[in-house]
Amino acid sequence: MSAEGLEALLVTDLASIRWLTGFSGSNAKLLLAGGTAVLFTDFRYQEQVRQETSGIATVILKDTLATTLASGPWKLGDRMALEADQVNWHEMRQLSEKLANRELVPVTAFFDEFRELKHVEELERMRRAVAISELVLEAVIGMIGPEVTEIDIAAEISYRHRKLGAEKDSFDPIVAGGIRAAMPHARPTASKFEPGTLIVIDMGCLVDGYASDQTRTIAFGKVSEEQRKVYRIVQQAQQLGIDFARAGISARDLDAEVRNFIAAEGYGEAFGHGLGHGVGIEVHEAPRVGTAATGTLREGTVFTIEPGIYLPGRFGVRIEDMVVLGPDGAEPLQRFTKELIEL
């Protein structure tokens, strides 16, 4: 803030607020000004905020935030920053009217460079989330059969995550069999699993606010040689990404290394998304690893490596691990087998 000449910053991104304070409620604003931090929320969370935070002032709002800021004892100074990608038009209008004598400065991705580097406690929480999801994956794979639907497996994933101690899924599970596996973000349907097909299962959970994310592709019954070939290419590409990743390389170069390998195998057009993304208090956060990525990967970052090949109307394959960059390269957090499981 000092470097940017900012005397106050209003944080409105709930993920950043949880990262900064520990508060997990759905209504929160955080004011950083005058060397102090003040958390604003509403009556519903007055007990929760006491339980989840410490060493921070809290205010239970009885009026609009803009009115409270304008009338309170806060040291806002002349330049107050707002998170431009988080404040909606209505909030901006209220703040502009009530704080008319101050310059409101837009900032974006203000905390990304700090959130990228994971503390040992953050890593421990993600490892626990990974361990829970791997137990759940092992259980639900054993449930797959010809009378079972994608929705059945997705529902079991969500139930078992919570049963084993997770807060919730980190995103809606993806369970896609047969031709639907060619849809990278397919929603589970009432479709039953058919023998001779591949099934993509993408899942993760939250533990103490931190996410996991993993994908495995399995075979239900005997699959074709082409399906096996594509699986091997994706498996090799994913391992190449893990082996090539190291602190100091550009995120774009890591993506290119894997993308070029898949293209050399004849499936370049079938890999259309980025190689990976950061994971932490959000399941999708900085850094981005893709063709449009900027910057270098730093030691202490956690991100996914998840190449895929998708052949519309036929089948798809994706394999995904989270990795943490250390001094000796990338360490996968997942331990679940990446050999093709055939049910």
C-alpha cells in the first residue's frame, strides 16, 4: 500500500478476506487503514466472527457500509483503493457519493503475489484435503457399474468428502463417461456407464479453508487400443510437466513444453485449455499456467498440472495432480495411481 501511495484499502474479495483474517462468512468487507484492520459484517455472523478471528476489530453493520465508512472514526486519508474486479456498480456508486472528497483508486489482483507462496500450515491443510479426496476417489471407483449413473458417483463424492471431515467440495464434481468425457467441464447426468468407455472424474474438497483438485480417467470394461494410446500420451505429458516444472521458469514455457509434446503425437488441436492453475484458499487462483500466462513460477507455489486430450463425440482423457515447487523441482501432492485402472 505504501509503495502505491494508498492510505486505505477496502478488501471485498471474500477469499482474500478469509486468507487475511480466517473469517469464512458470506458477507464481509475488510478495511485496512491507519495501520489497523477492521472487519465489517452483519448480525448473522456476530458470533462466528468472534470464533474465527483474533486480534482484529470487528463492526456489525447497522447501516450501509458506505454510510458507516463516511461517519466513522476510520483514518481513510485522501486515497482509498478498491478491488476493481470485486466491487459492483451499486457499491461503487454508494461509496463515491458518501466519500466524495476522497480519490477512489482501482486495484486488481492486489494479494495474488503473496497468496501464491504457501506457508507450511497452508500446505498441511492442502495435503489433508488431498488425502481425503484420494480416499473418496478409491471408494467411488469401486462403486461404478452398469446400473450406476454419473449423478450417483458425484453425489457419493460430495457425501463422502463431508463424512471424512471436509467442509465441502472445492467445486462441483465432474463425472463424465463415454462421449461426455470429451467435455472438459461436463456436468454429471443420469447417464449410466457403458462398458468399453473411459470415465473422467475431477474432484476436490476444502479442509480448513484450503482446496484440493485432482483428476483421474479410468476404463470401464475393455477399451480400444486408440483409447489406451491416448491415455498413455496424456500420462506421459503429465509426467513431463512434473519433471520440467521448477522455480524460475516461465509459466508459459511449462505449458509449451507439454503442449508441444501432445502436438508432436498428433493431438495438438485436442488439448484446448491451459496446463494448470494455482490452488490455495480458492481452487482456481494465481498462478495461471497456459499460453497467455505471464511471469515466472516461484518456489513455494502450488498449482495443477492437468493436460488432456478431448475427441468430441468419441472420448476424452485428463490426468491432474497438484504440485508444490521446492528447491529440487515439483513435488506432486497426490499419490493416487496414474496407471490406467480397468474395471
